[in-house]
Amino acid sequence: MHSLISIAMCSYNGERFIKEQIDSILEQTYMNFELIIVDDGSKDNTIKIIKEYQSKDSRIKLFQNEKNLGFVKNFEKAISLCTGEFIALADQDDIWKKNKLEVFLKNINENMLIYSDAILIDEHSKETGNQLIRPDGNLVKGKCNKSFIFYNCVSGNTLMFKKELVKDIIPIPKDVTFHDIWIAFLASTNGTITFTDEPMTYYRRYNEQVTKNVKKDYKSIRDRLNKKQNSYLLHAENLVNYCKAFRNVKNIDEDLKEILDIFIEHYSNYKEGYFNFKMKACLIKYKNELLAIKREKTRDRYINRYSSKNKLLKLFFYSI
């Protein structure tokens, strides 16, 4: 099987790490690929580095944006430029295992998308001893779109999907803040997804990342309460946006439509309320699907938390 795989990479001021990533891609055991790099207005030496590689390898194709699009719309553009039967996404600062494409192509079978966990590395490319999802969370497979309403285990830099999905991915709704959740939801709605037990990506974590973890630097109890409350309110707003986007997707079943309607109502009126018994009944009924990414023994604890609204959480949870 010699299918063309398109690798969609987005770059922006990536001179620090992009060489390691490009090297790991060019050293793949599966060689029939094109590397589509879309630069979002880099002001460092990123373009120079890419052009040096491009002069030596015709599989590399560089596109430069006239204005900064942001990483979601930039990935949308990169995906739209891909011509291969399969499309893999790549971040500029990670490292791939040399057999990643080979393993993915061998194991995707009839699934719409394949992904893996990732090994975390630091800015010096040293393993931290942790993985991105496991063991604290689960990877999911099959027709499992309900799993992606609350959480995501399909990181963009670890996935590959079939080109037929592109027509559904693009355009990415403007209120969807991460492209990978959107892609995972669509793939597990229109078909099935699968994963490899072996992590195939080294995922770099460092201070300058756009998607880095937010530090919990609370200055006082009041500051902690305010920051937690603001975080929960923002999360509620984002959930409404995601649920509305998911609700507009074709081919979702009636159960999911009902769930999304309950979620939209709950989180649209989240700020002033105390508790939503309809939300609790929904979470109990679909617990193992909605919370599949969470470990089974921890799922029950989230039911009351997610059924609660801001005023109740302000009294009991924000100060914890």
C-alpha cells in the first residue's frame, strides 16, 4: 500500500524547535508523503530554516499567510491544501517516532481516524516520565462522539484521518477554540476512530506554548475564588459554543441531540442558577459515554459537580 499521506504543519516563530520536528518527519520509515507547512507570519528565522529543507526535499511545500490567522484557522488552511488520501497533523515543536506514519497507515483500517497517546518531553527534548493522557485518563475508540463534549483525548499532533472527512471539517466554526476536538467529534460521528497502544509522538511542553497549562498562582482565598469562578464561567461559555457547533453536525443521533439541548440550556443559564436535575438525570443515564475519557472509578464524583450551577459551586467548590 503506497497511499500518499499529507502532513499538515503550522509554523509561527518556530526557529527553536522546528528542525527537530522536520528531521523526525523526513526520517519516517514510510516515505510517500507531502509535508505542507503553512507559516502564520513568523518574524524569526523559521522561514529561512524551512526553505533550506525545501531546497533539499521536494516533498516539502511552504505557504506563507499575508496576515496572522491564529492556529485554528491556520490548521484549517493547511488541511485544505492537502492532497493525500490520509492527512496527519503536526506541531512545529514536537518529535515523531520514526515509524509513526507506517504504524498509523497499517492500523487505521476501516476507521475514519487513528491517534495515539503522546510522551511528554521538555524544552531539551528530555522525557519527563509522563504521557499526555494516560494513566490519569483513557483513550477512546469506536463511534464515541459523546466522549468529546466534556473532554478530549485526541490531541491534534497525534492524529491521522482520511481525506473524505475534510468536507465536514472545513470550515471550522468560529467559536470552536481547538481544531482537534472538532475533528475527533466529526470522525467519531461519521465513522469510527481507533488508537495505537504505543504513543507515537513526543509532545514538547515549555513555557512559551500557546496551549500551555495555566498555573494556579492564587494570591489569597478571595483571589482563588474569583479566578476559579471566572474559569468555570469561561468553561461554561465555551461548552455552549461547542455544543451548538456539534448540534449543527449532520448525522448525529436523537440521543445526542437531546443531550446537547440539555447541555446548551444548562450552561446558557449557568451563572445565576443553583442546580439542574434534568442535567443530573442526563449525566447518570449517559455517564459511561460522556465521561469515557475519565477513569471509571472517578466518574460518579463529576455528576453532582456538573449538574450544579455557579451559585452552588461558589458556595461549596470554588474555595476547595
